[in-house]
Amino acid sequence: MTRSIHLALVGALAVSSSSLAQHVGDIAATIEGGAIATAANTASGAVAERVFGATFGDTGIARFTTNPGIEALPGTFAAGSRLGFNAVAGLRRFTGSSVETVADERLEVKFLTLVREIGAEPVAGFDLAVQSNGGFHRHLNFTLKSAGAKLPASGIYVAELELYSTDGATGASTPFWIVFNDGRPAEELTDALAWVEANLASDASACVADLDTSGDVGAADLGILLAAWGGPGADLDADGATGASDLSILLAAWGSCAP
């Protein structure tokens, strides 16, 4: 079930080492089966989740938000390690019934002097230090910008990310999505969250990259995708054409895709 994450905290905050409380509205990072997993922090506890909502302007600054934050309880990660993110696909815009790769829009992700811009292509992110007690709590600054003359008047944008640890033992998370609302009605954000849940994050979509229906994603599927480049033949993200974001989806699904 999708959950919209709205939290009126401003700035980049670190949870104190004495606090064990989870912050409602944040993305909870846990470790399951040797890899990072994501969950939604709710009033009744953390619930497994891969799709999160956000609203630009919730802190009073247009096209800017610090939410959702990312949190891990003390003892989750190794002291001295770092937790970071990558954008495993380019930024996409929700059309009402699908998503399309952005043109000039960019999502700036910033923490102090560390800055990355997510445009039409995947991009490596950055990592931040885990607390001495193995916990983590950071709010990144998300800003919607444009590489062109100006931004569209409004829109809903989808960022596909993963979390990784530098401890050398913990695997990266499966992809998760933050859906950002820039000036659209709340019901449109709800629709976008439901679409991402059903089409990108659900078990039913797990084998979308298995183009040759062999039961796993591998070289044969990559060959099919490359042969369809620019056309609709291997359009995994339903944006109308086969391109870089589809390649990213395929590579993220590499290996067995059985539910």
C-alpha cells in the first residue's frame, strides 16, 4: 500500500545517539538478508515500503523540500561506515497514465557541499557518515530546477533510487521511488503513487525486464533491448520509447526474476 510521506522538518538533522524513536514520515533503512531494505515510518511502527511521496514547498520554499528523511536505528550499520544513494534511473514525469523521461527538469540533491543533479540519465550519488552508534538520520535537500529557460508550471516527478553501504558486507537496497508533487492536486499525487506501486514496484512488475521470458534477466534480454533502442519494442518504463531508463531497469533486475 502506498504511503504519502509529509513531514514538516527543516534542514539536515542527525538523530541523537540516545534516541531510539523512529521519526514518523521518514524512510527507515534496515538490513534484511544481508542487504538494505526500506520501510515507511508510521505512528504504529515501520512498515515495509518502496514507494514514498513528497511535496515541494512543504517547508515554505517553492520547489524545495527536505522530506522524506532517511533513518536507521542505532546498531543497524557498522560504526565508521557510510550510507549513500544512487539514482538508478533518470528523473521521470508522471503523465496521468504513465511516466516519461524529463526534458529540462533536474532534481538537485544536496547535503552541505555535496551536490548531485538527477536529469534524464542515472547518476551516482554520494554517501554520508553513519553515527558512532550505528544509527543514521539525515534529511537531504531536494530542489526542482531546470537546465532550460524555465520549469513547467507544475508536475509530478518520480525519482528511482537505491541505498548502499560502504561497509563491504551489506548489499545495496532494491530500487525505491520518491514521488515529488510540484503544485498538483493531492489526488494526483495519490494516483501517481498508486501507478508507481503497481507498475514499477509490485511483484507483478518484477519480471518486466525478462524480455525473452526465460525466467531470468540476462544477456539475451540485453540484446533484445539494445536492438529495440529508440523504438517501443523494449519500453520497460512505459514512456513510449526504449532508452537509458529502460536499460537501467534491466540492469537492476539482472539475474533471476522469479517472484
